[in-house]
Amino acid sequence: MNKPDQKVISGGMLQINGLGVLIRGDSGVGKSESSLELVSRGWRFISDDVTNVKKTSADKLIGTSPALSRYFMEIRGLGIINIKQIFGSKAICKRSKIDLVINLKRWEQDKEYDRLGLDSLQEFEMLDVKIPQIMIPVAPGRNIATLIEVACKVQILKEKGYHAPKEISKRLDRNLEVKTKKQDKAK
């Protein structure tokens, strides 16, 4: 399938909150299990493990499942399952624009992670198109499906112009300004 405007990429895809979300990451990190949990919550399944990506004339990326594995998901311990047969046709989406890439990475003990969200926006480039990307560190006990849902909501808010880390930063700046003015008056 690899043509100048098409590519096969490692990663599964879902439609969450109207966003086409490509879920990538380390092998065995929980991509499929998280996707299964999201489908059980009512989001729509597109592909597991491998996604066909095509660039449109409008420089948008569309993700689909390879025909051979359409509707199927591999879950360690359960084997191959058919999402359409288990959850019904409403749980399936044949194709979607790719709006967001979620990159699941194993938690590294000594690594520093962005805790405020003030770092510059990460992007994933594919077929000369840049897609917003969020990296989620995965550790035991973290609810990855919930984090993916929230990441989608954060992306939707960013697209609408709202950015929580910037808001809290502005509040802190105003608070410091008021305290500084009070201290200056007290002198």
C-alpha cells in the first residue's frame, strides 16, 4: 500500500468525541486493552495494531483498517476477537480523519515528565502532514482509557482556543502582581 499519498502505520485507531485518534506506542504497553475499554464505553473502533493512512487532496489524513483485519482485535489472554460481533455495528467506524495521535510510552523511573502541559505542542508527521500528538507515560495502576478520553477533550478545547496551563499561569501572574503591589504600598 505504500504509495506517495498512502502509508501503512503501526497503531490502532478509534473515533472518540468526534476525533479520529491514532493510538501508537511500545509493544505490550496496553494499546489494544485501552482501545477495548474505550469501545466498551461507546466509542467507535476503526483498527487494531495496523492502520492504512491516505492523504487527501486537502492535505488531511484518513485512517482505515486493512480489509483482512477489519473488525478484529488481538487481546493477550483472549486471542483474536471480533468487535462488530461483540459490540454490534454501532461500535464500528470504517474510516475517519486522523485528528490526534496518542503515543503510549512505558514509564521510566528517572525520566522527567511534563506535569503542567506548558511544553510546546508535540506533533507527529506522516505523509508531510503534521498531526497533534500527546505522549502518555504508562505505569501500573494508571487508567489509560480514561487518560486517552481526557486527552481527546483537552485537544478539542485547544482547538477552541482554551488551554488550561495558560489559564493557570495567567492566574498565578495576576496573583503575584497583586501581592507585589501590596508589598510596594506597604513600603
